[in-house]
Amino acid sequence: MEDRRFEDKKEPEIVYSRSVKAGKRIYYLDVKKARNEDLYLCITESKKFMGENDAPQFEKHKVFLYKEDFAHFTEGLEDVINYVKGQVGTIEEREEWVPEGKESETEESKDEEPKRRGLFGRLRKE
């Protein structure tokens, strides 16, 4: 039997990543490289909540999506989105979530062109 040590187990390499802020949740879309050099998508939902002693904590959920399933997943996602749109009509985009205590914004910054948020939005220019 093969002797596997804890040190030998490393996290798969993230080769591309993007974060999406949506209300009190953040979705991380990470393209990872498996040991066999295959690429797959790891979708992580992170939701902030107040834990004991009013200390912020994060609840995380992960979904792994493999490249051979991309087409079926995309088709299914588009189908359910179109169903919801058909039921409720136009879907309004969510306003950017601002943590409590940071609601005050100067009038000048409101008039500025919207900026991409998150680490990867700051690094990448459109």
C-alpha cells in the first residue's frame, strides 16, 4: 500500500479566478488544474453572518464542475433562468451591497463611473 503523507496532498493550482459580489454573498469562480493537468471549475458561495460575540463568520459551500459537464450545466442554467424571467418578467439587477456603517457616500463618488469590485475586478482592465 502506498504511504501518503499529509504534506504530499496539496491544493489544486488555481489558474484563473473571478469573484462576483451579490448582496451579502460572494461567489468565487476558480478554474483549477487537477493532478492529471485537466481543468475544472470550482464555484464557492461565501455568505457572511454574525457569529458569537458579534464576530463576523463565513459559511462556504462548494460545487465542482468538470469540463465534460459544462455544456449540459450551461444549458440547464439558461433554461431555468429563462423560466424565471418568463414567470416574473424583467429581473432587476441587485444594487451593490454596502456593509453597515459604510452607507454614507459622497455625492462626487456617486456620479463617478461604476468601478469593478473585488480583487480580480481591480486587477483586470476592460
